[in-house]
Amino acid sequence: MQYDIESYRKIAGDEAIAKIYRTARKLYGKYILNINSTYQGGGVAEMLSSLVPLMNRTGIDAEWRILHGNPDFFTVTKKFHNALQGASIHLTDLKKNLYVNTNSNFSIYTHVKHDAVMIHDPQPLPLITFYKKRQPWIWRCHIDLTAPNPEIWDYLKSFILRYDAVIVSMKNYVRKDLPVEQRVIPPAIDPLTPKNMELSEETIQKYLKKFNIPTDKPLITQISRFDPWKDPLGVIEVFKKVKEEKDVRLVLCGSMAADDPEGYKIYSEVVKKEKALIEKGDIILLTTENNILVNVLQRVSSVIIQKSTREGFGLTVTEALWKGTPVVASKVGGITLQIKDGWNGFLLDPKDYDGFAKRIVQILKDKELAETLGKNGKEYVRENFLITRLLLQHLELLREIL
Ligand code: UDP
């Protein structure tokens, strides 16, 4: 179901809706092309699936295409992704050729006659080199760029320099060594999608039953791809410490993204290492891609954990805050934009397992604290992280650049 912009009036207010329409006026009939590398799994696909239809509601002709690639390509681009977030990489010609050739092949059957192009993340970055450039190209980076591996950064920069603008998620990611106009636009959630909409008690119960999730004990949950940066094994260590004080169950919900080949490997590591707790039902692993399931988990859990060691933004944090559920998360990257420590959640050093456990137990024991954190969290999202703000910022940028 696609909503009209007016459907967001109640949540975002009339002024925000009028401003969107006002800003869109000069963009009527403009063709805008978005390209990323997966239609599902991860925050980029999540945002595009709301943003692109909404852009079309404003009078723009917005399109969304997916870069095609084989498993080797995605293995290489995940290595690039990891290196951009600071991991080491063995950057060979083989990797570079696979990266560039996949983009070259895609360009042969992807015709770009649009008025502007928005490229998301590193996978489709080299595409720009395969067209006669006739319009502005924007690179939208959703990754934490504070400390990239210098070799990969230098290599990717050779493509980025061709772009007319770069969008990053927070101020810290603006690169002084990149002489291209850089804009800060934080991501946002769509409150009307199945992932974030209100749910009836009946639906919640139906999903809990369908996915075999007992609620006899409080649930603590992390919703994240099985990815080294999301630290699922660290979450389990925290869970074990919490369990010493309070009997809880842990849910790790991580669907597999088409452009992330590490998922199955890390999932298998978790299964192997924690076989006993999984068989006992103390740790529940879910890999189904299901938006309502995520919504249900973010509502029924007593605490949502986000124990990332790096995080471009972390949409899952805002998703949980929106549902009034307390969040205990790492003080890294985009999470620090979303949580004010002690006011709408708690922030901790990712290595501080004791600190994580202490805060979780504190929330589990103090209902009033949980309610206050939840109330503040919801308000903070309403003010800062709704899709209507994201839409407006995109329109403003396009107006300036076109
Ligand atoms: N997600 C999901 N199912 C899962 C795990 C994650 O739908 O099993 C969604 C999650 O709700 C969020 C997105 O994937 O909308 C993850 O975005 P985030 O910015 O947190 O992290 P990313 O995966 O982009 O690094």
C-alpha cells in the first residue's frame, strides 16, 4: 500500500506537508534515477522503498534500479564496505577489475537519460565512468566514513571526484580531503509502513505464535544483519551477563541481504558457538525477512540492543525508539545522533559488556524508567527522523543542483 503525502499530516504536521509541495514545484516532471545494489535487506533498501514512491507523489518522476552482480562481486564490495569502515584490505587488480567490469556490464543495458542520478553506497559508484555525463550525479554514502582504510579511500575517491555532490549521514563523516560538495542528510523512517505502523494486539499475538516466540520471560532483542560490525557474539556475551541477574530470552533477528555474502557465515558461527542456549530456547535466531515480524519484536521486547562497533546510522535504533521501546546501544557513528544518553536510551562503549548488562537490568527492573525513555524516544523521532524530513531535504538538494 502506498500512501499520499497527506497521510503524514497527523504525524508530521500541516506545515511540513505544505513545505514539501512548495519545494517540489520547481521539480515537476524531472526524472530522477536512484541506483543501489539490493531491493531488500539493510537500511538503504528500507529507505528507498519509502522515499522513491513518495517522490513520485510530489510530481517528480523518480525511478529505482538495482545493480546486478554475481556473488564474487558482492564478496568484493562487502570487503570494500568493511574497509571503508576501517578494516584492512588486500586491494588487488582482480578485485578492482571485477568491481569496475560489473558496473560496465550493467551500464550497457541501463540507459540514463534522467535529469539527475543518485548512486547509493560503493557498489554502483564506478557507473559514472561509463556514461557521457549529461546531468548531475550525487553519491549518497550510508557508511561511517570517519576512519576509512587509506588505500580503499584513495581508490574510491578516483570515482567520487567525478560526482557533483556527496551526501553523508552525519557531520563527522564529512571528509576534509574530498574537494566535492558534501551535504549532511541523516536517514529517517516511514511511520506508515508495515515495519513501523501501529499493530493490533491480535496481529502481535498471531506473529509471536507463527514465529514461535514465547513471552513468558522478558525479551531482549537485536534486529540486525549477521555482520561483524553488528557484533552478534558480543550481544550474546551481554545477554549471558544479564541472565545472571534476570531471567530473559535473547532474540537475534537478522535477515540475509542480497548484497551481503557474510550473513550465512556469521550466522553459522553463532549457531555453532551457542548450540546449547539455542536448543534450550534461551537464544532465538530468526532469519526471515518480514517487516511485521520486526515491528512486533520492536514492540514486545523489553529492551532493544544495538551493539554495533561501527554504524553509518542504524535505522533499527530509530525504529525501536518510535515504538516507545527502550534502547541500549553503542556510542558509535550515527547511533549518537539518535540517542541522548540517559534521556531516550543509553549509550555505552561497544566493549563495555558489563555496562550494557547493567543498563539492561536497570531498565528491566524499573518500569517508570522504561516508560520515560520510551516516551522521550518517540518524541525525538517525531522531531528528527521522519521520512517527511528526509523527503524535503532531498527535494531541496535537487532544486539547488538542477
Ligand atoms: N532488518 C529487517 N529484518 C531483519 C534485520 C534488519 O527488516 O531481520 C531491517 C531493519 O529493520 C532496518 C534495516 O534492515 O530497517 C537495517 O538498517 P540499519 O541502518 O540498522 O543497518 P544496515 O543493515 O543498513 O547496516
